[in-house]
Amino acid sequence: MRVGVLGAAGFLGSWTVRALLGAGHEAVAIVRPTTDVWRIGGLPGLDVVARPSADWPLVIREKSFDSLVFLDWEGVAAGTRDDDVQWSNLDRHRAMIAAAAEAGVRRIVGLGSQAEYGPRSDRAEEESTTNPATTYGQAKVAAMEQLRDLCESRGIDWVWARVFSVYGPMDNAGMLLSSVAGRLAADEDIDLSSGEQRWSYLYAFDAGAALATLTTHREARGIVNVGNPLAPRLREIVEEFASNFDTTGRLNFAPKLADPGGIAHLDPVTERLVALGWSPEVSTPEGLALTARWLKGEPVADPYFAGRRIPEPPRD
């Protein structure tokens, strides 16, 4: 299958193209000319097309894709989740869906988020009511509705991958584990919340495999939660991660606060994804250990390409 991956140079995108190539598919990474492609540079068999996003509909018409994966999204950086830039994504995606229909693309996978559900005290099912607490979450819900309506009116199969927390090598700086790693490496104590919330933390290798499955499996349809079927307490995850560091720094978890709204969980029901034949291959302790090694600058083998290592981030 020939798959176009928009936003392929990002964290999730880089693991998705690896999974597609590893499964024998032809992957084309579509990126902006200004994008740093350190995560995917030199991957065997990967075609990288660097064009301004305004030209992406032309690329879609030219390349004869079977499927498209929309992993690009403006406004994912910290501090931008309530900016109006969130809504600009809908216009760009609308143009690409129209181009896909003209080009005969048979399937489009869009990237959703746990933010669409909003704070919950129970497990999130695909049919659960959405209640986003940020502009980011609201825009994601609107993007899903747009994808659904436009694809169904044009006879294109569509999937909305509602992704929960993903971690692993090549993640963006400033995320929870990288912040904890930096403090522990400096032998600093870390003040944290109580960590009582249940958090579905999925290793990037398995997240990429999930998105590749949704892109290529004929039975994949509609909204599908992408997350770890196991959701331990966040405290357990951080403690397991910290055990990979030789440090005098301590984790200080705050006492459980009296919250009339209860503890907010990030715990998805994943039966739809599992029914397609997917299941996590990397245990949480193993994934956390590999992530710690990468963050410490130690070599980590690329699971898809023998003799290659997961690249290190560019140094300032």
C-alpha cells in the first residue's frame, strides 16, 4: 500500500512511518521545507517530500496514494492549546480532503486526542460524550466531524485515531518524562502531584504500530481509541521510570487533595483497536527503561532497521 504521511517528521509521525515501512508498505513523508527531519532522515526506503503546506493538495494529487495519514497540527506546543491557531487546521485539512477525493484516495486517518473527552472519572469509550476543556480539544472534535462528513459524502473510508498519552525515544522536549529525567540527572528533588490518576501510557513503538494498523486494515472504521489497555496510577509510572537513574534526587508526591470533581483519569477502552489484531508488544517497564537510556544519551537500537540507532535530538 502507498501511504502519504503528513507531519511525518514529528514524534508520532516518525514512529508511524517506521511501522509502515516495517510492514512492507510504501511510505511518503510530506513535510514543510523548514521542518527539521532529524527523526526520519536517512530511513531506508522512505520518500521525503518537502513542500509548503499550501502545496500539499498538489502533492496528494500527484502521488497516487492509497491512504493518507493527517498527523500535522498547528498549535501543539505548550502554551498554545487555547490559541486561535487551533482552528486554522480545519481549513488546511478541508483542502487536503478535497484533493484526496479528486485523486482517488481510499482511506484517510486523522489524529485525534484524549483532550476531546475532557476530564473524566471513568474510562473513556469511543461513544462517550466529548467535553473538551481546551480550544485544542474543541478544534480536534470539530476536525473529526469535518473528516467524517466530508469523507462520507465522497465515499472515502475514514478513521479518527483518538490518541492517549504516548512516550518514548524522540519525544518532544519538555514532556513529563524528559523533565523528570533532567531533574534526576542533576540530583534534584522533584515535587509532583499525588499521582493518583490512572494514565494510559503507550510506548511509541506500539503507538506507531497502532496508527499503521488503522491506516492499512480494511476493517478499521470511525473513531478508535489508541492507548495502552493497562492504565496504572501515574505515580507508579514515574517511580518505575525514576528507578532507571542513579540519583540522590527524590520524588515528592503531594498528599491526595480533596477535589469535589474527583481524580481525572486518562484511561481509554481499546477493544476496537485490539479487535483489529493490534496489541502492545513493549511492556511499560521495558519502554520506560529504553526511554531513560535514550534521554541519558545512551544508544538505543532502532527496532525496525538492523544496525541503526534511534537518532539523538539536534544539539544547540
